[in-house]
Amino acid sequence: LHMLKKTENEWIVPKFQLRHRVRLAREVAEMQQIELATITGLSRASIANIEVGRTKPRKASLNLIAFATGVDPDWLETGEAPPGYDSTQIA
């Protein structure tokens, strides 16, 4: 997604929907849906349904996905950065 400049000193930062965050987490972890399914114990169809927004995962499933992909579980669930997160430290 592109960040568009709103005014001189203000930026628009788009919010990602849950389905987008799950896919981003998987892609950043460089996994295919089948790999994530194998690690989490979810079916590939379940992962696909979450990623297209057909189903909303339970909290337990989100925690499994977060653990498997290495992302913060709160970010995965809410889209909010964890307290104390410093985005300037991204490698």
C-alpha cells in the first residue's frame, strides 16, 4: 500500500483488515498457505478462507498464526502496534 501525504506534516496511514494482516504475516514469514497450515494445524482451506475474509478466525487460531509467522499476536488481532514499538528499528 502507498502512503499518501495528506498535508505538509501529516501522513495517511492505511489500516489493514484482519484478512490482510494474516496474509502479510504469512508472506513476510515467506510461507505458502500449506506451510502455515501444517505448522498451525489449521487446514489450508481455513487459511485461505481467513485471507479472503470469508471466515473470521478464533483467537486461538490467531495466536497459532502469530506464533508460526513471528508477528505480535495483538497486532495480528487488532492492527495496532504493541506498546513501546519503535517502527524506526525495522531491519
